[in-house]
Amino acid sequence: MFFIQQTKAYFLRGWTISRWARALSSIRTVPDPILLKDAAPLSKHSYLRRFLIEKHMRFIFRHVPAAGLAAPQVGSKYRVFLLLPEDENAKKPLVFYNPDLISLSGKMEEDYEKCLSTPGSVLVPRSPKITITAENRRGHKFQASAEGFSARIIQHELDHLRGILMTQYGAAVEDDMS
Ligand SMILES: [Zn+2]
């Protein structure tokens, strides 16, 4: 009985690790040129494309340690990003298609950011409040506002969609390994 349990545990772990490794290995990192390109808007009638991009991004998002993910980071050239809401009960990310900045407000605040596509951390100044418009999978437009950490992530992901990496704000410092 003990042996069976051990075997099951082993297989379960192997399966989890392989999915995690597959997700992580599909993250594009510098110097991949897709990270430096302007992402393209999705047309109103691209439901199937939106569905496929979202499915791919959600799969990867589940397996990586991130609060946000932009489509170019997974090799897609379209204007899409995912954001995990700060709400502790939120397990699923929100998806924003064709996001556009409406306004930034408040006094700029500096904080360290990390990115799956670039090594280390960078001190980046961001506005504490942001309002954007975006579309859902069906192409319906909506407006969203965020503050604090979420506002920072949205600005980071909007940068990705313009081909801007956090390293353009300053030099990366190595992560503390302790
Ligand atoms: Zn990033």
C-alpha cells in the first residue's frame, strides 16, 4: 500500500513538474525580438483567435509566478494581457483585449518590479492610479480603474504591448538569493 502511494505521488509530481516546465519554457525572454515590437490590435470579429490566445495564456499563467502576463511574452503579437486581481479570493486572471490608456494620476511612486522575460529587478516609477479601456473576448468595450500594485502591473503590461521592457527604466539588480 505504501509503495502504491509512493508511486502515485511520484507520477503526480512528475506530471506537475513537466507542465510547469513546459509553461515556463514557452515564456519569451530577452533578446527575443517579439518583446521589442508594438503589439497589433485584434479585430472585432476575431472571437476564435481571442479564445485561442486566452486559452494559451491562461494555461501558462497558471504555472508561472506572476501577477500579470502580456501576449508578446508567450510569443503572440496581439494586444492582450492578463492580470490577477489583488482580491485574495481571486484565483483566475482578468483578460484585457485591445487595452488603451485613458489616464494616469497621482504622484509617481518608485518600486521594484520583476518580469518573467528579463532577469533581476528594476526600480520603476509608476503612477499610483490608472484608468484604461479594453475589450472582452466578445469585443465589448469596458472601462477599468486600478490603484497601487494593480495599477503598477497594468502599466508594466501596457509597456510590454508597446515593446517596452522594464530595463528601459534603469539597470536591473540581481535578486537576493537568500
Ligand atoms: Zn514583464
